[in-house]
Amino acid sequence: MNRPTLRVAIIALTLITAAIHFYLNFNTGAFVFQPAFTLNALGYLGLLVAFFKFAPLPFLEGRGKLLWYAYMGFTALTIVAYFAVNGAKSFANPVGMIDKIVEVILLAALWMHKDN
């Protein structure tokens, strides 16, 4: 896969998983602030902005590899945490499973982006 296609895939997958995590604050019909979901969504958006340099952040210049590791680690940690927190109930939640599929594909896209 070429670099522009990977870039679009990473952006789209990150926005999807961030939207799902924001959605989980409204899944009862009313806004219920859940810090873990909100912070996770904001973390994904922050990494997206930093990774693709959508905002001028001079202190991140030359730290592309570090950002790549952070993005990969954050995504992997989110997947592991979901299964650790939910245990056997993990597979019964369709929204959670859809999000984990998106995150696994995001991990694959990030991995392929490494050498492109």
C-alpha cells in the first residue's frame, strides 16, 4: 500500500475510533461524562495531530519515530485494556468489538506506514 493511501487510512481509522469513544459518553441517551472514554478519544486525536503535523509543534520536530511508537503503543494499550476491564463480557458488546476491529486495522496501517 502506498504512503498517501496509508495516511488516509490512518486518519479515517483514528477518527472512527475517537468518535466511538466520544459516542460512549452518550450511549444512555444523555451525556454521562466518562473520563476514560473521553481521554482515550482525545488521546487519539492528539496523536493524530502530532503524527501528521496538522499543527505546528516545534518541540516534536525530528521525533517522528517516537510519535510512531507512542501511536502504536496507545492503540495496543487501548485494545488490551478493553479486554482486561471487560473480561468475558468483551465479546458481547458489539460497539466495543467494532471498535477493537477498527483499532487492529489501525495498528496494521501504522505498522505498514513505518517503512513507507
